[in-house]
Amino acid sequence: MSRISLYVMVAVFLIAGLSLTLYRHIELQVPWTPGETRQVWHVEGLVSFEAHGDPVKVSLALPDNPGGFRLLSEHTASPGYGLHYVDTEVGRRAEWTIRQATGRQQIYYSVQFLVDDGSQTRAATPALPDTVVWEHPLGTSAQQVIDAARERSADAFSFTRELARRFTDEPAGDENIRLLMSRFDTPELLVRLLHQAGIAARLEHGLILEDGRRRQVLEPWVGVFDGDQRLLLNPRTGKTGQPDNLLLWEAGGSPVLEVQGGTESRITYSMLRRDEPAAVAAQTDLEAGGVMGFSIHSLPLEEQALFKNILLIPIGALVVVILRVLVGIKTSGTFMPVLIALAFMQTTLLTGLIAFLLIVSTGLMIRSYLSHLNLLLVARVSAVIITVILIISAYSLLAYRLGFNEGLVITFFPMIILSWTIERMSILWEEEGAREVFIQGGGSLLTAVLAFLAMDHPVVQHLTFNFLGLQLILMALILLLGNYSGYRLLELRRFSPLGHSRD
Amino acid sequence: MLRLARQLRIRGVIGMNRRNIHYIGRYNDRRLYPLVDDKLKTKLLAQEHDIATLVLLGTIRSQFEVRHVTQLVSQQDGFVIKPAKGGGGKGILVVERQEPGAYIKPSGRIIHRDGLERHVSNILSGLYSLGGSPDAAIIEELILFDERFESYTHEGVPDIRVIVFRGYPVMAMMRLSTAASDGKANLHQGAVGVGLDIATGRAVGGVQFDRPVSRHPDTDCPLADLEVPQWEELLLQTAACYELTGLGYLGTDIVLDRRHGPMLLELNARPGLTIQIANGRGLREALDLIERQPAGAPAAERVAFSRRYLAAS
């Protein structure tokens, strides 16, 4: 039966629309309301080195799914250099290459991150090295430190904490530790000791984000792994856990920056925090692609602005369907009110209403004269179109002369549609009288105003623009309404004599 | 409000949405619409099926023929010009009699030759047709309606609307023009609808502007005395319109001419619902009953069935 296939279709549209919408909300963090703001970090890394006229190859580790942040966009500025993004086993890298470079070289890499508590790093557990080689006296010291820490701990993480405590709390008090620290940096030493104890660990490089800081450098952190679990250790304080403002730039255990053909290479960072409206945050969301992330935001800005209006039309259509199917309001031209509502969005409601009434009433007067001329239909409507354009021009000029800049917005009205409206209303007037004109004209205006109020609402605009899935939900709703066979609200009044006649 | 909706549902009143989905959408094949939307086609088809229609004086199909309109009507005292594809009574011009150079409408207003030509020209350019498509003008003989209805009408011709569902006449109503409707028998323009008992053709109630009335507003005649003669013949004609068009949910408009008896005026694939108010009851019950009847019964049997089971009381 066709009814069943209709319901199946409605269900498919609803499920697809809802899941797309929920996906965008939950996975891509697009909020429901436009007012919410999101923290966006703009981080800029400056790679600088001295080149000596040789071919240069610069390889920089790039952040890859750092926990707590989501990458929005990235840009580089590196005049003259070729650029490739390389995906390696231990993370993404950017490679800049040039045949010949001399003197001080600067390469910029800037990236935007959205603060996203839900995003998890997916760093793989590193493999344990077969053996850890120590120089002669150090091996014994290391073993003693490990044994002492193991005695006072229960598992990998508590062992790590115990071990770190010895290096940060009282490093001078223990002879073994003093000896070890004289030969190694603490972070590297900790990783070696953990490996010696049979615990997977690696060096990671992170950036502490603070608003407005410049010339910051990456700091080493120690990632410790136990099965699926991961513990981040600050080797300077011995504290564990990842601070909220720590951006792990490189978490694969590979060098952050490698420069071939240059010397004195270094990378410094500057950063800026911005609280951007969530919609903007969603807009810069270029990386989140895929079918499920399908979004208008991947279009150029100009087309986006166009789509913003186009995507609102279904809302207007829904209002029209509701008013006609459920309420039973008569309008002149089925979707003419939606186009008028679109014009209202450009003009604001009050000026739009005044302008509409001015144009239509003047047009009706002139049209009534035209009807005496006995013209063919197409010629007459064309004459009305020109009349409408003249009226619009006249009012714009008049308003401008009088100092109302609002007068100019009158040009946003769809002139052809207005002309047909005038033509139809004029015929309606001749045939059925003024009463029917006011009923249909009033119905059209009421529908246009309601459609405008719905389409102009910031939440509605935000939702339709950011959730394409909503269109499918609207589709399902309209299909359902198209299947409504109950009474219209105004029919209750119409048929009320039948309801009461035998009471 | 909900109570009213429930009352109406119990009474079997159907609304526009239900009519559109369950009856028009289901029983009226869109392919067949042109047969009824084009009055000229309906007319030719009716002639093939021996259903009486008004005498055709001529048709005008192109602008250069417009000049000939006065020739076509010169032999005739009164005539009607209507668009072939018009809807809702739009564009129908009735001329009761003519004097040299002047055509007198039933209201007494006079239009001249240029007015007549302009009207035809408007019809051809699609001013009154559904969707504004180019149209043809039909010129028909004026109806001389049965004098028994004289006191029930203001200027215009009373016609009888019968809803025919799957070939069974289910509900009938006479439409009387009033001063408010400008002589037109169109309900939404203010004509009075009088519900007719399907069994007998006697009046059961009246309605104007969707509200019950018991007397004609202009002539003050009690509507309850109204009775349509030649009722069986009339119903047979409406029932035959099902075979004529193949449309399952059909509004047939019949006039009673004093010379020729019941004549088919036009057909409507989207008949209105005010007929329910005129009859004081909903269509649902009758439609449900007819829906359960097997297809294929001959017209006479269908009329007999309707007169027997769908009587007003």
C-alpha cells in the first residue's frame, strides 16, 4: 500500500535526519543554540634556522589528534619552499624543501584548535626496547633506584609516581640519582628507567597554552603506558595527569624538528585564545569531513551566505503547509508568502510591511485603470511589472530625499511575484469583490509574517544553517502533514452548524 | 473545539484534507481531469453518451476570431459565453436578450460589442483558466429553466449539484443564485444551497455563506417547499457521468430546462463540501457504504440503490 511506503519513507527521512543532526552535535560539537561560544586557540609555530646555500629539508612534527583539542584549520607561510604533508606511523609531519637557501630562514606554521573535551588522543602504545644499555657504573645505580621504587609501589603507574617523586622531591639526597642526573636529562632518564623496569614509556612534547604568550618552546613530557591506559607525567614536578591547557604537539616519540642543510634550527610558538561564537567555530571546521560531517561550511563564504537563505525556505514552506493544511488559511499564490517573507528578512518587518502595502495598493489602483484598456493578459502583466518597478523607484527616491534610508530596501521585493499578486488580486476584486481580496490578501500577509518570524529567528537560522540533517526532518514532517486527513481549524467554524444542529 | 471536531467526526462530516486524500486522490485519476476541466471536451463526450447538454452556438479559439462573436450570437436572443477551462464559475457571461448594439445581462446592465469582444479575448488569453493557460471560449444557448423555480432565484439559473461516488449518486443540492452572488449559482459567492433528499428530490435544508437558511434571501420563498421534478431521470444522468469520465468522485451540475428536461451543465473533479451543510449531514456514511459495494452495477441499479439506502430520513 502507498500509505505504508509513505510511512517507511517518513521513518527513513526522520532517522537519517536525526542521526545526521545528532552526529553533528555530538561528534563535531556544533551546539544547538547560536549564542554559545567555543574557545579557539590560534597557535603559530616559527621555525628558524641558518642556511648555507645547500639544499634544505625541514621536517616538523604536527599535532595529530591531541587530546582535548580538535584541529580546525592549518596554514603555512614559507616563501619559496615546497611543502608536503606526510603521514608517518608516529604522526603527521610537514616537510618543507628548497634547492638552495642562504642566510636566516623563517617558516611559519599556524594552526587553529577548538577546545574539545570529548576528543581523545589515539596514541598507540610504544614498543619496549629489547635492552637498555647503561655505561658501567650507571647500570647498578639505575637498578638500585628501580628496586627501591618497586618496593614501594604496586603497579606500573604507582611505580612511575614513586620513581618520579625521587627525582623531583629530593634529587640531591640520593647518591644514585645524583649520579644518573649528571649524565642524563630527567625526562630521558625517566623513560630509560621505565624501560629498564619493563614499562612502556616515551618522550612526548607539549606546549602549555596561555593567552597572548610568545616565543614559547615545547616541553618534554613522559607518557607511560599500561595496557590500554596512558599516564602523562610531568618530569619537572613529578605530577601526573594532563593539564587542560597542555597541547601535545608531538606524541609519537619522534623528533619535533629536523633540519637538513641548516644550522641553529629552533622552533618557537606564539598563541592567542579567542572565544568565538560556536557557529564560527563550526564554520572553520574544515577538517571534519566525511559523509557524516557533510556541511555547507565547505563551500566558499559567498555561496555560504546564499545557502543561508536557501536553507530557510523549507521553514517557510513548513509554515505555509501548517497554515493551509491544519488551519485552512487562504493565500493568494501558494508560496508567494514565503517569497515576501524572504524580502522581509532583508527589509525588517515594519518597513517591509509598509513597503508591501504601498506597492500593492498603488499597483492595484493603476491596474484598475489598465483593465479599461482591454489588453491581452501577458501584455497587461508586463505593464504591471513595469508599473511595480516605477513605483519602487519612486518610493525609493522619495524616501531617500526625505531622509529615510529604509526606503531603499524596498528594492528587495520580488517584482515579478508582486506583479502577479497585483494582477490576481485585481481579478479577484472584479469577480468576487473586495471582501475576498482582503481575506486572501490578509491571509497571505499573515502567512508571510508568520513565515518571516520563523525564518528570522536566530535559533532557526543557526539550526538550518549548521544542521543539514534538519532538512530531512522537515521533509518528513511535511510528508506527514500531507497525509493529514482531519479537519482544518477553520473548517470547524465552517461546519459548526452540522456539529450543533441536533443537540 | 476538540469536542466540536469529535461531534463532526461522529456526524461523518468530511473536511477538505480528507476529501483530497481519500476521495479525490484515490478515485480520481489525474489523467482524466482534462475531460472535466475542459467544458468543451465534456460536452462532446456527453453527446457521444447521449447525455443531454446545452446547444452549442459556437467556439472561439483564437484572437482573430474574436470579431466573429457577434455573428455567432446574432440569431439568438439570449446566450452564455464561458471559458472552456474556467473554474469556480469564473468568466461566465450571461446575456439575457439583445437589442441592436447592446447586450443586456440578467441584472439589466448593458454591455456593448467591445465589452463582449474584450471578455472573449480575456478568456482566450487564459485569464479565467486554471493556471492561466490559453483557453477557448464556448458560446451556448441560454437555458430556459423550469418556471417552477422562478420564485427561488434572483436573475440566475438554478442548477442541481449531485455528488456521484463510484457511479452512485450520494448527495444532492440545488444552488439558487441571489443578489449577493450577482446572479451566479456559486456558493462561495453567496448563492443559496438547498439540500435535496436523494430518494425524492425534495428539499431538506438550506445554506448560504456556510450558514443554514430556511428562506430565499431575495424572494423570501420557503426553501422547504422546493421539489425537483424528473428526479429519477436526473439521477440516471448523473450516474451515467461515471461511465462518461471514469472519475470516481465527481460533482455533476445539472440544469432543468423547461423544453429539454435535465441537461448536463458541467462536471467537477473537485466538488466542494458545503453540500454537507445544505443537507445537514456528513458525506462519510454514504461514501463508506458505497465503498463496500462491488463495482460493475449498471446505472439504473446504482440509482435505485442510492434512492433506497441513502434517503434523508
